Amino acid sequence: MAIRVCHITSVHPADDVRVFYKECVSLTQEYEVYLIAPNIQDDELLGVHRCGVQLPKGRLKRQLFLGRVLRRALEIDAAVYHLHDPELIPMGPRLKCHGARVIFDSHEDVPMQILTKEYLPKRSRKPLSAIYAQYERHYLKQYDALVTVTPSILDRLATINSSSYMVTNYPNYQEIPQRKISSGDVHYICFAGGVDERYMHEYVIQSLMYTQARYLLAGECFIPSYMKMLQALPGWERVDYKGVLPPNQVMDLYRQAEVGIVLLDYSPNVGYHRGTLGVLKMFEYMMAGIPVVATDLDLWKEIIEGHQCGICIDPHDIHAIAEAVNYLINNPEEAHRMGENGRRAVKEEYNWSTQELILMDLYKSLLYT
């Protein structure tokens, strides 16, 4: 009988790309895989047994019902439990008491995130960040392994637990048909993802006034005031807002575009200038064969300039954004070369199959050594 392993989330949806489609589905090659997720009916999909736990909405209310998650986990009686949310961290040592191996998957740098939370009073952010860091350190040193998505988080976790691994959110590689060529004087740049301050859309939209481009923008905006601010900007008339698109239509949007835009600020969330590998968007553009205009974060520059697949700029400089877009629009042969370089880099290096090997080796090391 196959060894049973169980992923647990109290926050992420049952169809989360990293948790379900990448990690759980990959592990079905070797193991009997279970996924505990909030507020779903039990089912089986792509070889994964998905088990629902009813939890209320709201972080504070949810804490009162996490015992349901623990009980369901113990019923499954897995050899390995892989936890995905900070609120589940105290559950790890309790599962170990039942003879299981436990892994914590740190998707984000929570101590750094706390420092940037606008809803928290400024005076409270540093103390709360320090308290969370101590909470994390106390529990995570008891885990059998830690997993994360980007080097800056890995460096921090390695000071807590030497068995720390980086399993990055690279895309599952797929061949995307050659992009459609813009006709006449219409040129498109694109973004599909979160329509929020994190991706600095206000700077992109203002830069449009200095380009020949239109902005194909897709994704959900959870903060109405932010959307209202974007719509009031000079340049909004050059935005084609598509709302939320299914994955196949996102790929079609990329095929219409000549440039993919992904901007992040120099913030604690991305390790300041060092940057993050946790943003899938850049790799999707590369896979689609379109050049990238991106923030000049060190990690991104290493990839984009190293593979000559785009241009890195200061995200606060709307003229630099415009110059990069204009260069790629006005030099289609160079843009095509960059796009093909990016596609090749994802096919050969920045794809999920490379990370799947790390994940599988980690599980083997826990179970067989």
C-alpha cells in the first residue's frame, strides 16, 4: 500500500495552484495524497483525496475552530503532514506526537509583511513583527523540514531549522501558440493578476501618456477605492480592463500583447532590492514568449538581464517605464528575440518540473532516512 501524505490549509482554496495543482498532484506519483481544505465537499480530483473542514470566515473566528482541522488530520493518519498557513504552525508538534513527520511551507515572509500592514498602527508593527518571529522560531525548530518560495525567506528559515528547502512557484511549462501581431498603430502591453497597490498599476497607467500602447489589464480588485483612483488617472482612457479571466483567456490576452508588465516596490515583502521569486507573473510572460518590463530587483535583473528577455527599470519612474515600452514596440525584432529567450529559459530552467524534483527528494529523505 502506498504511503499516505497529507497537505493541510485552513486559508487557501482547495484548488490553490501551489498547494493543489503543483505540490499535491506531483506527489501522487509516489504517494497516496490527501488535502484538507476549508469549506469544500469531500471529493477526489487528479488522484488527490480532498477533505473539507467547515470553518467560519474571518481570521479571529477561524482560530476557535482549528481543532476541527487537527481532528480531521489525525483521522487520515498520514506519515507526513505538510502545513501551509501560519495559524496552523502550533499543530505541527502535536502531529509529531502521533509519530508523523511534519513540514511547514512558508509562502510569505510574515514578519516582514507585518511591518507594512497599513491597518496596523505604526507603533505596533515592530513589536508585533518581533512577537510573530519568536512564535515562529519556537515552533518551527521542532519541524522535520521547512519549505519556502524565495531566497530571502530561505535565509531566515535556515537560521531556525537547518532542514530548510526552496521550492519555487515556477509555472508548469506549456507550449503557448505564437502571439498575435498587433495591426496598424494599436500596440498592447498586459498584466493579469491582482489589481491592487502591490503591482503599482498607477505608475503603469500614468506612463501610458508617453507611449503608443494600450494596457490590457485583467484581474480582481478587492479595494473599490483603489480602482476608483486608477480610473481617475490621466491614461485610464488607454486601459482595456477585462475583469477576472479564466486561465485559457489569460493566455489569449498574453498572445495579444507585445510586452508584459510586472512592477513591485522595494519593500520588506520582497526583501527590498533583493527581490522575490514568489511572483509567477514574470515567468508566465516569459513562457508566453513576450518580453518583460519589470522592477530592477536584484533577483529579477539576474534572470531578465542574464537571459536577455526584457528590461528592468525603477518602478517609480513613469518615464523609464514608457521608454522601455516604446523601445520594445519600436524594435519588434529585438522584442521577438527577447521573447524567445524568455520562452527558452522557462522551458529549460524556470519550470515546475525542476522544483518537483526538490519536493520529491525532500519527502524521500524524511521517509527513508
